[in-house]
Amino acid sequence: MLNEALTVIQGAEAVFKVHYWGVNPCLYDNQPHKHSFFEICYVLDGEGQYSEEDTIYPLRAGTLFCSKPGITHQIRTEKGLNIVYIAFELDESISEDTIREAYHDLAMQGEVILYEAEDQPTVQLWLSLLIRDGHGSLPYAAVHSVAYALLVSFPAVFGTLTKSPVIRHKSTHVLMRRAKLYIRDNLSQALQLKDVANYLSVSERHLSRLFSEGIHESFTNFIRSERIRQAAHLLLSSDLPIKEIAEMTGFSSVHYFSRIFLMEKKVPPGRFRQKEKR
């Protein structure tokens, strides 16, 4: 399936041409040879040796190794290796500079071999592609995305691609986002300042300051605005009674709901529904 469906793998930053995917449960010696493309292998079981030029690397279960373009290499084993492999090249003409440079660095100076790689995300991605139909297998729609993730992961796992800088939002931004989401998802509750602060594990004073400094609105006013916003949505999108809408959006009574709604929208809830639904 992989050799039929995944010969060209395209993502946001790169396009790869896959020459072949392979699984060999009992690979024996091969002759010294080289490729014009990358061939990356993972040893599932067995022992042997991998050589490049004059350097010999032992192979055992859990070993991930990379044969680079133009490098003469050979696998030797007396008892056979259970091995998976992929041969591919990057389409440099339509791939982003970062990926192109990463693969250039991999070809020139990347590590050849990585031992005890069983827990590497790269290996887990690869093995997930090999699970046959049934329990644990990937949905077909996900196969291409997983294969792309596998291919772009190789430069990092062999040590040539520095990790992209993580853009860290200020903690205040994250807290505000969490507070807003919590409020919007729980409008039917009382939503006291102390309750939301406790949920976020911050002090009431800190949470109050986040609202006043972050969105220039008090905690209380924000909740009231959200209640009215949701109430207006329900008035227009449903036939629910106004009393039920008031309860769902956290108002203690229909009278209080109507008064606040009139203050915000300049029209009572019932008239708002009739006017906007015409």
C-alpha cells in the first residue's frame, strides 16, 4: 500500500519523491553499493554490521541508520536482520529553504547511526504506518500526513536540524485565553471571581488585574457581556422560552435578565427576537 499510495509526499514546507518503501524480515548480506538518494533503515530485530567506506557500525534491534547520497555502504549479517527501510529524495525546486538546508546538512555532516531509537517519535511514526488493517491501524486519510511527518523528522533525529524556536505566549495571554474559555463554557453557573481564579490556580487579585489590564474591562463586565452575547444568539437561533434562556445564560431571574438585556441591546429580549427574525 505504501509503495502504491505514497510515492510523492507533499506538505506545507517540502515535497518528497519516495523511490521505495521496504520491509525485509530476513535480510542477509548485500554487496557494497551507493545511491543517488537517501536510504534510511530501522532494525526491528537481529544483529549485523553496517559499513561506510572504512567505518563499521554494529547493528542490533532498535538501531536507526542513514545511508547518504553518493556514499558506498554495505550491510553484513550472519543470521539475518528484520529491517524496514525507505529510499527517497527531496524535491529541492519546490521545497522551503529550511528543509532544503536541513537535508543538505544531513548529507554532508549528519550522524550515520542512532542506537536505542525505539522510543524516538520518528520510529513510532514509521511503525504506525506498518500496522496492517485492524486494531491500531491508521485511518487511510491519516497515512499521508504521518508519512510526511516521518520524512521531515529525519534531519532532526540525525542531529542536523536545530529545533525551531518555540514561540512562547506570555503566561498572561494563556491565562486570559483559559479564563475566557472557562467563562464561555460555563455561563449557566454563578462564575464568581474566586471560582474562576481557583480553576486557574491564581489569586483573585491577579485575575482581576488580568482583565482590567489585558482587555480593559472588569471581570464582572466581561461575564455580563458574554451572558448577553450568548442570550442574543439563543434568542435568534432557537425557539426556547425566554425564561429558559435566562437560566441557561446565568441570570437569576427573567426580570433581571430583561433589565440587563435592555440596558445592553436597547430593546427587550422578546422584541429583539421578533425584530431580528423578521
